[in-house]
Amino acid sequence: QVQLVESGGGLVQAGGSLRLSCAASGRIFSIRDMGWYRQAPGNQRELVAAITGGFTTDYADSVKGRFTISRDNAKNTVYLQMNSLKAEDTGVYYCNLHTADRQGYWGQGTQVTVAS
């Protein structure tokens, strides 16, 4: 079994920062892509940021220049540094990873609330 444990969510004022972490454990074959998604109430889950095994990154237009995704392969961990947070960034943030044997896994989600 593979488990993804997220941490770092919480309540922050608009303009503030948070750093999310997601650590993977268990029987993990080689990790390839890792990413962060979010889901606001009444909305579909959307991709926020992704990072490949070669450290190529991709961001949703709404977070470019404010969020930074990174990974530590030795720790099987992906991070999301979120700066200049806005009320519209509020939602449940989920981490996701795909392995070389084409398995996909999701974390349980962490709540981020930005007060305006």
C-alpha cells in the first residue's frame, strides 16, 4: 500500500503564505510525476501545479508567479510554496503522484482557507 500524507494547510490572511508538504510512504515503485490539485466548494478538482521526474514544472495560470512546486526524491516528498494568497485560493488541496508502473495515488487533502 502507498500512503500520501499532506500537511501545512490552515487559515491565513490574504497576502500571506503557506507551505504544503506531501510525503509518500509504503511500497512505492519509482515515482514519476507529482502534483497538487485543489477543489473549492461547488467546483471541480483542478490542477494547481505539477512537477515531472526531470523537475519540469507546470502551473495553472491563476497561480503563476505566486506558487512554487518542488520535490525531494530522497524523501518521496513534494512541496507547494504558496505566496501572495488570495481568497480564491481557498479550497481543499490534494497531492497526487504517478509511478513508473503507471499507478496513481491521492492524498487525503488539506484545507487552505484565505481570509479576505
